Amino acid sequence: MLPGMAPVSNADSGALLRAGGVVHRYGDLTAVDDVTVEVQRGEVFGLLGPNGAGKSTLISICSGMFGPTAGQVTVGDRQLSPTSRAAKRRIGVVPQDIALYEKLSGRQNLRFFGRVYGLGGRRLRERVEAVLEVVGLSDRGDDQAGTYSGGMQRRLNLAAGLLHEPELLILDEPTVGVDPQSRNHIFNNVERLNRDQGVTIVYTTHYMEEAERLCDRVAIIDHGKIVALDTPRALIESLGGGVIQIGIDPEQREQVMETLESLASVQAVGPGPDERSLNIEATSARHALVDVMQAMNAAALEVETVRILEPNLESVFLRYTGRSLRD
């Protein structure tokens, strides 16, 4: 057990966070489009999506920053809104943008945020020291936050989100721009908080290896909708034997798709990361590649590049969105 942290009770089974029919619009733009999803108690739930997919809006709604245009979000048995203090008290948020006062020391930052959470006196002092130890910054706690490396600042951000011992911790791309040591430290913190304390975690990331390592289930959001949701292993297995990504002449795109979709060894043909590429799903990518090249030659169609993407979460993401996660 981590020092100074009480275990979160799992007496109540089932979902801790529920989003039901959530819609959010910015004028004529629908950023989140009828999303229904549940995050179970004690799990690490990954939320992945390309830029502009609606991920950040959904995270903001699920952390109580603002309410949805339609639908509702509940934490436990309480409806979440910007004014619902009881529900928001159960959530810790570590934002993507570092939120610290650089001229204050690490401890002073944490004391400030602790008072915002309603902590004070001995309890606040204990919590500050406990979370500094959790993130490995006890020896730098009296230094100004502005002197910290980017990775250390992100770890201090994480410490601030843990001060009030939340049941639900929302981590929005916590490893962006950090050094390898801090990145690994954050991984270990996430695993220990979840395993030892039973903290439920929603984790967004642009790094597939993080989602595969940390997450029990992963949801992929694109164009405001959840397009896939399952365990990383089940999502990867759903691809079968892998994906062939070919580069083509955009003017031949429709003809290429018709040619390849007729092949028995090809399961599906879809858009690649750009207009000059296609993703070809196959039971056996390596065997299907022979058929693909023969069919393209027979139809006098040019293949500019060829890649075989072994089944992984990145290829799952390409299948459902047609883009890489960092696009």
C-alpha cells in the first residue's frame, strides 16, 4: 500500500462512471455524438482518438468542467455537473496542460491545491508529504516548480490530483513531453494506484504502447462516436492476421479498391492514413500480399509502397479511423 493513502472501497460493484447518450455541440459542430459508455470500478480505461475526434470534449464533460448539450454523466449514484460538488469530490483530474505556479515550491503548490479541495491542518500536511513520496519528489519539494524538468512538473501535477484521495482519476495524456525516467515513474504510479488502492483510472494517450501496457479496456472515439470498445487483446485479435498498407495513385483509388475487394484472401479494404494509401485486412497478411500484388499487376495498377502491419493496437486504430493516433 502506498504511504498515507487509504484503499478505495470496492463494496459497490459495477460502473463508477457512466455517460449516457452524451451529446455536445459547439454551434453547428457536434463534437460528441450520442456517446454511451461505462467505466467499471477498479479498471484502467483507455480513451483513444485522433485530434478533433471529440476526446477532449468528452473528458471535460466527464470531469465536470462543463455539462453536455444532451444526456448525462453520473459518478457512482450522483449526477455530474459543474456545480455538483459531491460528485466532483470523487474525481481527481490531471490535465494535459501543466497547471502549476512556477514561483511556488512543490510543497507550496500542493498546499494551495489541497486547500482548494477543502483540506487543512494536519490532514493537509500529511497528504502533501504522502503524494510527494508517491511521485518521487520528496527531496525536491522545497524547490520552485519552475526549476523542475517537464517530467517532474507532470509528476507534481499528478500529485495534486491525488491529494483528496479520489475514487476516479482522470489522466489526460500525462506523459506528453516527459523524459523516459519520468514516463516510467508515471507508469509505475498508475499501476500501483490501480492495483494497490483500487483507484479507477481513465487514461488518454497518444502512445499505443501505453494503452496496451496499462489499460484493461480501450475505447476508440472518432467523429464524436465510440467506434470500438473492448480489451486491447480482443481488439487486436479482431483483426485476424494483420493489415497490409499499400501506397497508390489517388486517381486509381476506386479501381484498386474494387480489384482488391474481390480477392478471397482479403477481408476488407479501407482508407489509409492519407489519400495515397489503403489498408487491407487479411486472415494472413503475408499470404494475402502475394494475391494483392498479382491482382494489381494483372489490372495494370501501380503499387508505390507496401507495409505489413502486424496486429497491434495501432493497426486496430487504423482500421476504425483510417488514421494513425498521432494524426
